[in-house]
Amino acid sequence: MTSTKAVLLTLGLCLGPAAALAEQSPAREALKQHCTGDYMDYCSAYAPGGPEVEACFKANMKNLSPGCSAAITAYKQEKKATKRVSEVR
């Protein structure tokens, strides 16, 4: 596996429980695209899939690239909307 693929896989596993969804959402794709570098710069010391990575991104929010910050915001909004829809069912 190439290092880029490994980083994307790691990032995908780190950024929340939505990984259980069968399809990749546009917001998750944006996370992969815009946050990989930030993950490597600030949070790669933490094991994938753990709450430490999410806490690391939160702690470094003001240091993240604008694209990554926007992708995180979009992901959170999508996650909130998905939760509301599932609660209605």
C-alpha cells in the first residue's frame, strides 16, 4: 500500500463513526482531500480510530488549513442532519 493510501485510510478511520456507512458522503470525501496534510502535521502521533485524533483536531482547529476547517464544519453539519433524519424514523 502506498503511503498516500495509508494516510487516507488512516484519516478515514479516524474521523468518526460515519465510517460504518456503506457509501462515502461528499463531506467525508472532503475530509480526506483537505485534512490529510493537517492530520500528518498535527495528529499522526495518535492511533487511528481513537478519540485522541478527534480531540487533536479540535485542539488544533485554529492551526488547521482553511480547507480542512471548512471540511470539518461541513462534516459536522452532515452528521447532525443524518442524526436528525434517523431520529425521525
